[in-house]
Amino acid sequence: MGKLEGKVAFITGAARGQGRSHALRLAQEGANIIAVDLCGQIDTVPYPMSTPDDLKETVAGVEALDRRIVALQADVRDPAGLAAAAQAGITELGAIDIILANAGIAPQGGTGDEFQTFRDVVEVNMFGAYNAVKAGVPSMIEKGQGGAIVLTSSTQGLSGAGGDGTGATSGYAASKHGVVGLMRTFANWLAPYSIRVNTVHPTGVNTPMIVNESMQRYLSANPGMGDALKNLLPVDMVQPIDISNAIAWLVSDEARYVTGVTLPVDAGFTVK
């Protein structure tokens, strides 16, 4: 029996990358999954975003682990649409026990209007996290058995390394710092309900958000940026499962008194 047996996890950005990895890892521990993703393109994002076929792969992976999954397309920038998606999952699987606000974009290297780029990245990364919690937490409170929430921040939520004043880079760092502020106020709000709230802070992760032609062009054109973003341990990037393993612990009873923390999974980036 897994340490999350019978739990229901609501995960945004679940079609691929870290979100898919989190869905599979929690399913391995016995959780059923409400998986949400935009499965579409945002104009200011220069790399291909997820597709409906990606979300189908997440569904197949969870079902192969003999767990149940409800997968829906929804935009984390749309509070009503996200709440409707959460409710559809609750109707089928039961009340939510775990929320992973994972959806995010990193539009470095894009050529769109920088002010719109800033707006888009903040709306997805920070407003999206807020909307995910507001969509899922009422069922947690109503259930009355506590719960666990993890908001995905970044090393850029703890550092300004590599700042260059552009809408993409500034928006990314600002949004990921904002996620920490959300976590701290949510931790205070939800503690009386025995709901724990934490952030996880990955360094670069081997996913399509980072490993794409646009990001590589950006780093090649800004060699100092690559140096600023190097890890302390001799590894260029970590893998999605490294973040998923940390989250699986954070949402389990093994971390039952851990709330309000910023947990780096960063190969030593933040202690350089």
C-alpha cells in the first residue's frame, strides 16, 4: 500500500514535464489524479506548449498504474474554468486531498511585446497558483481531514541571478517570488484546517520548458546568463522525478508537521 493510498490529487500543468511526472509519482503511491492543462499555445511563449495528445499520455501512464484519473483542459488564468475543472474531478473521484500548483511558463528568448510577456508569465505562474488553490481548497476544508498543497516556485523564487530587465526574465523571477508570498499567507490561512502549504524550488529541470530551441538561442546569445545559472553540484539539470520525489514526501504524512517552508531541489544553486 502506498503512502497516498486513496488520496485525490489536483495537479495543474499535468500534460507533460514536471506535472506528468508528479501525477505518475503520486499515482505510484496510491493517489487518484485530477489532471488539468491548457493544452494550447500562448502567443508570447516561443516554444511549443503542451497538446491534448500530451495529456492523453499522462492519462495512459496513470491508468497503467491502476489508478483513476480525470483529465481536463483548462486555463489556470481563468478562475471559473479552473474551478469547474476541479469540481468535475471531485464529482468523479471525491474531495481533493492534495493540490499541486505546477503550471508555469518561461518565455525567455521570445520576440513578442515585453510588457505582454511580463503579464502572461505573471498571470500563468502566480495568478495560476492562486487560482488553483482557490479552486481546490474548498473541498479540502469541507472534507475536514486536512490536506497538503505544494506550489511550484523556482530557484528564481529565491534569487535574482541572471536578471536582465526583460519582460520574460523579470516576470519569471517576480512571479516565482510571488508564489512564495502566496505560500506563506496560505500556510497561515489554512493551518487551522490542518492543511499544510509549502513551495518547492527546482533548479533547471530537463523538461520542454527549458530544453527547447528558443531557450538555447537565448542562452547562446547571453553567455553570462549560463554562468549565472550554473549549479553547485556538477550537473547541468535535474530530472522531473527529482522534484516529484520531493513533492511525494511533502504531501505525505512523513512531512505531517512541515508547513510554510521553501524547499530547494537545486543541486546547490542557492548556496553558491
